[in-house]
Amino acid sequence: MHDIKWIREQPADFVAALSRRGGDSEDAKMRADLLVKKLQGLDEQRRAAVTSLENLLSRRNAASKEIGQAKAAKDDARAQELMAEVAKIKEQLPDLEHEVRTVEAMLDDALSNIPNAPLSEVPLGDGEAGNVEREDHRFGTPRTYGFTPRQHFEIGEALGQMDFEKAARMSGARFVVNMGPLARLERALGQFFLDTHTAEHGYMEVNPPILVRDEAMYGTAQLPKFENDQFPTFRTEDFDHALAQAQENVAEQVAALIGQGIDPKSALEKSNLAAQVRKAQIGNRLWLVPTAEVPLTNLVRESILSEEELPLRLTALTQCFRAEAGAAGRDTRGMIRQHQFTKVEMVSVTTPEASSDELERMLSCAEAVLKKLDLPFRVMTLCTGDMGFGSRKTYDIEVWLPGQNAYREISSCSVCGDFQARRMNARYRPKADKTPRFVHTLNGSGVAVGRALVAVLENYQQENGTVAVPDALAPYMGGLKVIEKLS
RNA sequence: GGAGAGGUGGCAGAGUGGUUGAAUGCACCGCACUCGAAAUGCGGCAUGGGUGCAAGCCCAUCGGGGGUUCAAAUCCCUCCCUCUCCGCCA
């Protein structure tokens, strides 16, 4: 969420930042320009409506106070006169209130659908091709094999410990079941990442809910103000029950209003029917988190931290769920792109001054676990057009996969500035200054466990089809050195 | 799932229709005292929005939404959350 004041006062900066997201094309500039005009129009409309509404309320409040005084002074005539005036004011209120509410909702909706502004140093580009490899962050050299390296699913299936068909029978495409030593290897990776971040990098381990409400998804900008059907994650449903409940509630409320002497028609209008219907639509449904970024970051929602608590560094090992709606046909074979996968996530909450350095630190934490596993990788700075909605700057770590003969994303570290903090109302109180400021938030994978399993299988595979266990994982594998076909 | 009690500022905790944006305590900030500190005394201290060059003024906010009233932290409805008891359960 952007600050409307920023857009009001520095519209040129805003247009420039937004245009860069679109690769600075003429088209992008034009669209940003149009958007600013729309936002400024709404903002002016809003302020005008608020001002007239507040003037009316102000007069009403003053008159009400006077009524109290007049009554105390037993001046009934004056009281009657003032009550008549207030009655007149109250006739004008509903329309103005409605206008304020409508315009505010439109502005809010427009603002919450605008992506974050890229930092100035982020390379310009409008797609994956514009990403730039980071100097001095390449690690390791792809090994040479005396045979043609196989892909991870060929290895796993041949070992008899990775089965896509069994998974498909119960859950459909994009699910997998790992068994035996391979299942343990995946668990070992998760444990190893978590232990490293807590013991060596100062993160606190958190075991958060992975089913969350709309507000939490909105807070981390997974969700705009209202969800749309393209949104790539899953949710639970509870529609029938919620609808029945809502009907019951509305009926009760209307009955109560009629009991107060209000005619049935306006009673129905006055019952919070709209809210009830909305409630029914939402029901008790919850979202399955696409990443632990959501619950970890929402840990600070609606709170004011003290500066001493910052930076807050949190890590979690969780399941993640993604619908992958926009990825039809991509990575259909294997474990690269699944509806359900395990990931270790890191989240940092910092002061505005510290967030840029924190991004570098977070990147190095993610790199550290790959180095311990001796997996070759490179680091890409994502260009303006390839970054996620809420990010100001993103590094992707791409791990080498000999079976695919390609570098593939295994971690993504982003700094979001105050973008998520605004949406969550997450602030801190600076030592020097008493008014709270929005915190900055960062998130990064440390790293994706499913993809790490893929990388280990492909990098540590041997000609006879077995897989060597990386030294760093030995303590987690109960002494197992090699993963072989089960007898 | 059933019954009951609650939700007030950074924290604790008063406040059941009228000048209460909210007593008091703690925390925090400034000043005084002190070589310094503690203790003590005095003063300050909510957030968001509108308006104004500014000082300031105005509006909203006592879990969220709606209603009653000239006027709501206070009365009514509803949702959410917390706690206690019962039931069920990993």
C-alpha cells in the first residue's frame, strides 16, 4: 500500500517509480500517468466530502452540547430550537456519509492494487530476461559426471522412493509422495536449515498457523483488497453453514428493530444485511498459506514495537500451498512445481534505516546453507518488471541442477519497505521520537526444502543410481551415507 | 457444541447517557535536586484524518460493524477475540 500523501505531493516520483515496473515503456508511463490522475481526483473528492461532513458533525456536536446546557438551565425553548436544528443537520448526513464511504473505498481499492515501487538501483527490465546476475555471488562449479546426469524424478523413481502416480491417485497432478530414506532426506534438509538459521544466524524459530484469514493475506499483499479468482492459492470453504447463520442473524435483527417500532421495510434496510451477506460469502473460510512469509510477517500486525525489539528475525519450517493457476504446462514433471511443498522461510522486521543492509544479510544466510551443502549456485537481481507485487528489491538464488543442465530458483529474498507494514498497521516507536513509524519488512526462503531435495538428488547422484548423502546432513540421517534402492 | 464472564491509551486499571480523549498507577521524555546515580518533586506524554504559513482549530477512534438518542466508552443488535465451567476430541 502506498501513502496517498506521497502521491499527492510527489506525483512525478510516483509515476517514475511505477513506470520502471513496466520497463519504462511509453505505454507504462502513460498508464502510470492516468493512474495518478485518477488517484488525485479521488483524493480531492474524498477530502472535499470529508470536509463538508466534518463541518456538519462539528455543528451537530456543538448544538448537542448546548442542548445539555440549555436543559440544565431549564431553558426549554432554546433546547427545542436547537433540537430542531440538529434534526435538520441529520437529514443531510446520510448522503454525505455515503459519499465519503464510497470514495474512500474506491481510493483504498485503487491504492491496494498498485505494486510497490522498486528501489532506484534495481535494474530496469520487463521480464525474466532483464534479470542481472550478481557479481561475486556465484558459488561452486558444476561437477562433471562420467555419465549423463539424470533428472531428480528419474533418480527418485528408480530408487523406488518417489512416486507421482500414487500421489495422483489420491490428490491429482502436482503432488508427490516420498518414502523411506528419501522422505527422511527431505526432513533432514528442513531440520538442517532451521538449525543453521537459529543457531548461527540469530533467527527465532516459530511454528505458526498455516491457515489464515483474509486480513493476513491482505497484510502481506498476497491479496489485494478483495480477492479475485486468479489468485493462486487454496482456501477452505464453509458457505452453507455461514449462509444459514447469516439468515438467522438478519431475521433476529429485523425482529428487534420492528420491536422498537420501526416499520418492516426500513428495519430490513437498517439491519446490517450487507455485512451479513459478506460474512456469509467469506464464511469461516481460511486460506492455506502459499508461504510462511504470511504468518511470520503478520506476527507484528496491528502492533507498536519498541525500537529495542528490532531487528526481529523469525524463521519457520512449514508446508506451503499454491494453486499454480498461471503455470499450466510448466515443470509438469517432477517436484519442481507442486501444489504442496515444504519450505524454510526467514522474515525480518527492521527500522527503515536498516532494511537495505538486512536484505544483504538475509541473502547471505540463505547462501550459507547452500554452501554447507556444497551446491553450486548463482544470485540474480530481479529486474523491475520481474519482481513480486510487494517487493522493492529481490534477489533470487538459483541452484545448479545437472539433470536439467540449468540454474533454477531455490530462494527469493525481498525487501518490502513499509508496503506490507502499512497494510498491516505494523509500527515501532523510535527512541528519539515519540510518534510511531511503520516498520520495514523483509522475507526470504532459507531455502525451499522441496527444491533443495531436487538439487541434492541431482548433484549427488552416482553412476549406479545411488545418491551420496551430503556431509552436512550426516547427523540428520542416522549415519546413512548413501541412499540406495530398497531391497 | 452448550452455559457464563470479559475486551478501555505502550502496559495495568477506573469509568453505565451530557464540557470524558478518557481518573489513577507503571513505563517513557524534559526540568529541578546530585560529583554521578537512585529516590523525590514539577511538567509533558494516544492514534488516524481534515484544515491552516504557523500557533492552532475541527472530525473520528474505548475489539470490528450496525442501530437507538439532540447527545453513546456507557443502551440495543451482530461479528470477532479472550477467559471459566460442561461436552467432545488429537
